Amino acid sequence: MMVERIADPDDPRVEPYRFVRERDLVGRDGRFVAEGQVVIEVALARGRFPLESLLIADDRLAAQQALIARAEEKGVPVYAAAPVVMDAIAGFPIHRGLVAIGRRTAEPEARTLLAGLDGPAIVVGLVGIANHDNMGGIFRNAAAFGAAAVLIDGGSCDPLYRKAIRVSVGGALVVPFTRVGAAADLPALAAAAGFETLALTPAGDDVLARLDPPARSLVLLGAEGPGLPADLIATARGVRIPMADFDSLNVATTSGIVLHHLASRRDAGRG
Amino acid sequence: MMVERIADPDDPRVEPYRFVRERDLVGRDGRFVAEGQVVIEVALARGRFPLESLLIADDRLAAQQALIARAEEKGVPVYAAAPVVMDAIAGFPIHRGLVAIGRRTAEPEARTLLAGLDGPAIVVGLVGIANHDNMGGIFRNAAAFGAAAVLIDGGSCDPLYRKAIRVSVGGALVVPFTRVGAAADLPALAAAAGFETLALTPAGDDVLARLDPPARSLVLLGAEGPGLPADLIATARGVRIPMADFDSLNVATTSGIVLHHLASRRDAGRG
């Protein structure tokens, strides 16, 4: 194993790991942080973004030989440090003992991304999803049900924020996504690439469970509470999930329910 | 308004609000804590458990007159305190400015609970759900899709833990639940009341989206990772949610997907 030892928290090789939480707040200069074994395995095996390095606690080295070998195959440097040094680098206790730094790559134009998708495809459009747990949950579901891409409006948070990546179990590193300037542009962008836009809203005319979805669907999800803007709903096909007399569903759960329905119809068509 | 002023954090009327977090850890002597406007509205309007009192920050009184009137109708005392006193009582900052204490009532026998359910009904069985976020999310979905009851095994956490109630948006106060001694007893208990047991598992023979569910279903959900015990799966009908090559779904999301499917079939039968 070609693991490089880090003894000094100020070692310049681990500079990108310094003060992880503070950097969450100010942004990261084109880098992201991936934590934990499962997420890093996903990043190495299927991630769309290159990893720059891995930092592993000494006491995890023996258990992580397969992962380290995989990193080496891909030319990703692996650093090891005593847990106390690791915590000093990050500025807080790294209980998982395993962190990686990755590098963002340029996002494609939404138009280009959609045009590159052939045949039946499910794309998710996110409007005002400002909560990192929800963003992560949506990407986890998008990966689980094979969504082809996620389009994200300016009012939504960053899928490559540390917590969003963690909650997505790596889905945010796998499912292609890009930003769109304004949510209002989404239906026209979708239509130009042969997608029909479905807007999830309690006032929708179509009931999800009875919906025979278009082969190419853009599914719009808005934040709990405000939901999708009325003008956006007006330009799309409204779809609702009937509920008992109760507060609306969590938006990540909603994404799971919708993607399950669309994916099961898509895959039945393939079968 | 008959709001009682609390000026002293040691006032015995607010004793149950003292040291909220510490009590989370040691248990609460038959009481639970409900936080925030929406949860307390649900508790007052539809909760299965009596509220003992409400504690409101002075600066929220004007905005919460409807809720206070509702509490008074139900004979629930309302206390008001300056935010700084409220924080001193609870031992941490109560940002929502609105907390209630409720009292648990005795849980029915699972056998009695099931026998009391007439006609088509969906019951959820939880095995080893130890995470309060997941427990809360499951109860939120159970309420949203009108599940008739939730049966909880000894390895699962408490739905009336403060965070579980909050994440459930009050669903944990609405949907009837009870403990069962051993998860292994669930299928026989269900069968005795005319329920068929469905076990969600990646190895299930039935695909959820094509499942024509029994009118009376007990749906078993296990923790992410370990899943349901094999001996339990062996005594039930296995149901799977096909996924792309990716880590399994979050269990709360899974509950939403399953309950949506079962509820849409149940309600189509009613229509």
C-alpha cells in the first residue's frame, strides 16, 4: 500500500481537509467533501467527479484495504493520520475515520444535458429546495430509481454540500445535474428536448397512482410549505398524491413515491 | 385569554419543561414533549393523548391566539414566559417559542388493537427502527396515507421521543400504535385478525408496483442495513422495490412508497 503518512496537521498535502465545517459555510473553491466508506466507494466506482485524495485514520487502515487499493488503481493519493491528528486537521471529530476531497467539474448547459438523453428518461426538476437533508434524500432516490438527470433552480441548495452528499449516500456524485437560471424556464427547456413536464402539487388534476407517465418526463418538485410557484404549475401537467387529512409529505419522500411510480412504468415498458 | 405568567424558571407549574434535553436521555415518567405550532395544532385537534399544558414565549402570544383559544376550550393550561426565562427552563434555546407537555396513555394489546379495525386496513409493523428521524418519518407517512395502526417491536425506538414527534409533524400523536414483545409474533397476530403480512425485502418474490394488495395488510419494515430477520421474512409474503444498481432506500422513504401504493389501491376499492 502506498499510503502517505501525515504527522503534522499543517501538512500542505491535507490543506483541503482543514476546517471542514467553516468551509461548509463559505464555500470551497471548486472542491467537495465526501465522508464515510459507502459514499467514497460510490465516488470511486461510479462518481462523475474526480477525487483528489483520501484521508484515513490509522485505526481504519486494516479494514479499508480494498478501498485503498481501488483509490490507488485510480491514482488517488491516500493519506493516513492518527485520529487525533485527523481531528485537528478537520477541526472536529471525524468519527467515520474516512474522508475524501473531490473536485467539481463544469456543469453542462441544461439544454445540452437534456438533448444528450436518449429514449425513455425521467428527469427531476427542483425548485426552491433549500434544505440539505431534502436535497440529499432526493438524490438518493434519483440514483435508486435511475433518474437520468436533475435540474436545479437558483433557489435550491448545492447537492455537493457535505451533508447533502452524505445523506444522498453518494447519489449526488452519480446522478448528472446542472443549474438552470430560472425555474420558469424549465417547461420550455424540457419541451424542446421532447420531455413533458409534470408538476407535483396538491391541486393537480391527475392522480399519481393512475398516471400513465410520458416516456420522457420532467418531474417538478417544490419546497414543503410554499410548494411550486403557480405560474410554473400553470405551464405543466399537475399531478397530485391524495392524502388523508394531514400535513403534506416530506419532499424527499415525495420524490421517492413519484420516482418509484415513473420508474416502474418505464421498466415495465422495457420488459 | 387565561394565560398564566411564569417569571421564575423554578416555578413548579413548568417543572415538566425543565431540562428538556437531559430528560430525552433518561426518559420522562409518562410524559412527552411536543414542539412547534403545527405539531401542537395536530395534538390539540386530533391527538390521541391529552396535553397537560402549553408554554409559549411572550413574543409569540399575539400570533398564537387561535391555538391558545383551542387549548382553553380543551381545558389545557397555557403558560407564558419571556424567551430568556423559557430558555432557562428548558436548558437550551427554544427557537420555536412554543412547547407542550403531553401525557402517555396505556398502550392497548396488539391483539386488541388489530381486532378493533374493521374492513380494509393498512397496518405497519416496525422491526429494529432505532433512529428517531426514521421513526418520525414513518409516522408522518402513516398519517398521510391513513394507516390504521403501527405495531412496534422491542428493538425499535420510541415514537413519542421528542425528535420523533417533531419529524412526524404530529403523526406520532395521531396514528394508533402499540408495542409487541417479539417481532417474530407479528405474522401470527396479524393472521388472527384477518391480516396478511407483507415483508419488504430486496429478495421478495412480488414487485410492489404490480402487487394487488390484500384488503387487510400488515406491512413489515426493517432497519436499513440489516433489514428484516430471515425467519420473519420466511413467514410472510416478500415484496420488493426494484432499484437501479444503488444502495437501498431510506426506510422512511420506503414506508412512503409502500403506503402510497397500498392506500391508492385501498381508496380505488372504496371509490
